[in-house]
Amino acid sequence: MRKILAGLLFACFISSAALAGGYVDTEIVASKVLTIKTILGSPDYLNTAVEIQGTYKGGYSKIGAPPKTRSDYILEDTTGQIYVSGPLPQGVSMKDIGKNITVKGIVKTSKSKAIYLEVR
């Protein structure tokens, strides 16, 4: 009975954090490996921790201006491209364009309504 109550309290906490416009820490919710097309096509992933695997494309893209800073970079998979704001994964440098990487972060929306991934 205690385990059930603890699980319900945990679920309520996660739901209230997401509904309040905040984000849920990636260490609290297990990341989901998703395609970029899936993330861009569904508002359900906003403020959710996700994991994306793709190719590091640097900072230039045809998808528009960076949503947060000039140092945002592009991640591309077979379904599309998304900006990532935050540090590159460990062991990856800005010169590693074309390298396959995995990025974990929170799906966010910029002031201009562009969807991007925020990494800490």
C-alpha cells in the first residue's frame, strides 16, 4: 500500500511540474529515445526529457536562426533537424561536424515558437 501511495505522489509531482510550465529534470524522468520528426510534430513533448541520436551539423542550418544563442547547434537524424542549446556532448568539439552523437535534454519552445532541445 505504501508503494502505491508513493508512486501516486511521485506521478502527481511530475505532472504538476510539467503543467506549471516548468520542466522535469532528466534525472527524475527516464529519457525517451525519439526521432526529431516525432518531437517537432507533437506538443506533448514540450518540457519533457528526451534523448535524440543523430549527426552533429554545426551551427549553420536552413531551419532558421538559432532559438536561444548564437552558439546553438544543429542535430540531424533521418527525419529532420533540430537546434540544441547548451554544451556539446563530452568528447565532441565544434570541429566534429558529421560525427554521430547522442544528446539528452528538455524540449523547449523559443519566443519565436521554434522548438529546440535545451541541454544542461
